[in-house]
Amino acid sequence: MAGVKLQNVTKKYGNKLAVDNLSFEYKEGEFFSIIGPAGAGKSTILKMIAGIEPVTSGKIFFDDYEVNALSARERNVAMAFETYNLYSHLSVYENIAFPLRAPERHEKLSKDEEQRRVEEVADFLGIKRLLGRKPVQLSGGEKQRVSLARAMVRRCECFLLDEPIAHLDARLKFSTQTALKRLSVKLGTAIIYVTHDYREALGLSDRIAVLRKGKFEQIGTPREIYNRPATDFVANFIGDPPCNLIDGSLVSENGKTLFQSGNEFSIPLQNKSIAAAQKIVNADQDGEIRLGIRPSRIKVSKERTTEHSFKLPIYAIVRRPEGAVITFELDKCFFRASVKGPEQYGMSEKVWLDFDQEHSFFFKKTVKISK
């Protein structure tokens, strides 16, 4: 097991900048996830750690030992990809056992020990019954679990998992996530996990790094990432429905400071919110700020509940098993509130809204929002 550290790592493909001067340190035994949209550079980071891709500049360390000059074989890491990369002429058993038989790994296992290791990981992932089959006889989800088993069968410094369960159905995905978490705890194994699915990252990780265009927007615990997003990109990327982002400005009225967006949306701010908003205004020359609030932090009611309540008509209601998402329209954007008991509300009905300012954020504008 090893700690992994990237120090000012950059990767270019020709003139294209894929990873931009990244630094982070993985702590031994934690489950560390890297999330971001397609093309953000997630897979490139794993490939550089594994030695599949050389860094353009910067250094990679396992513990305190620099590994830039080591080949992929010398780094003793296991990697599972979104693509299966199985050997079609070998059985499932032989595919999983393949890394154990590679001479450069120096495993030198007895036949019984090899069988025990293969069957253990196959049972762990629910594919023990498939060991005698060939890849052509497997479904896509089964192939993906075989690919994951081939990586997990080894005793290595670090597991690098690149969207390893992307093609599994919901039931298998949950059971495989459970298996991965058990593996991490059981072996104290280093796991760096790449995904575009924030739910996976929040559910599995000890820490999460949110990547955008080759740079980290934020690194933190799942709770920090969800409850205290550092940027509007992080707030918008994490959550379903995503965090509401509303553009506006600070105005003074009757001795109060208000956040105002267009003509119909204006809320008086509490002292803590005023201080947070003023920091953004002072740093931004155009004076505009972006309010962020999660749909679950907006209270909807038929009656006015506080002096800060305001009234808007319902634009749309989308039913969900646990309640509904109610959409409201502003001049420049829509915003949404998550509620229980949606049957009490009707389309176009005017309702009272309250924003939980203890759980609202103010950001510089870095992502485009539209209606």
C-alpha cells in the first residue's frame, strides 16, 4: 500500500492541455474519487499515475519515492477501465488469473493459492459461476465485473479504477459499489476512483476531487463538496436536481440589504449572507453576484411563514417517488424546490417561498446558465 502524490503535474497532447499543473496527495487507506465531465482529464490522471502516459512536467510520488522514470510494469498498480479489454480466447478464470501469472509480477503462486485468490475475488463480485465461460458468452455487465476482478485479484500498491462499473444496471451497480467499499476497508487498499457520477463519488469516497478542464475546482470530503461547494461549477455539477444558480446584485432598501434578480425576485439578506455576498461583489468588477441554493433548502408553503417570504406562481411540477420538484420562472432562469406532498399544489398556483440562508452560497460567475 502506498500514498500517492502529484506535484505540479501537467500533461499536453501536442498543443492541447489535458492536465494543468495539478497537485494533490492521496492518503494511505482512503477511498479517493476524481469526478468531472467528459474531457476534464480524469482518465489522463490515472494513466499518468499508472505509467501508461508520461507526464509533460511535474512529479509523481509513491510514498516519498519519485516514480516518473518507472515503467507501468515497475509501478505495481492495478487498473480497471470502462472498456473490458478481456482476452477472448481465455476463460473467465484465466482472464482473472492472468496478472498472477505474469513473470514480472513475481507472484509464484501455487495452483491452489491461485485458485483461492481467483475464486475469492470472483465470489466477492458475484461471478464465481462464470469462471468456466469465455467472454463471448457474457453480458456487458458480466464482462465489466470480470475486468474489475482481474484488477482486484492482485496485491498491489494502488488500485486505479476508471469508470469500472459504468455499464452495470442499477442493482448490480449497487452491489458492486458495496463490494468495492468492503475491499477498501478490508485490505486498507489504496483506491483512486474515476467517475462522472457524483452519486457514486458521494457514496463511496473518503475524499473527492472535482475536476474541470484539467484543474481541480475543489478537493474535500463528500459532506464538504455537497454542503460547501467552492465554486458555481461544483454546486451545479453535484446534485439532482442541481443547485439553483440565480444571478443578481445587492441593493439597499429601507436600511436593509437585499439580493435582487430582475423585477420579481428580491430577498432581504441576513448579516452572515451580506458578508459572504459583499466579498464576491468586491472581487468582481461588474458588481453582479450569483446566488446558489439547493432545491431541498427552499421551503414552499401556502401561507407566509417569515418576513423574508416571497410569492411566485408555480411554472411546473415533476413528480418523484419521494415527492416532487417544483419549478419557478424568473427573468433569466428557472429555479427549483424539492418538496414532499406535491398533491397539495397546482400548476400556476402562487405559493410562498423561503430560502434557507444558512445553506445558501454566493459565487463568482464561471459557468453559463440559461432557461
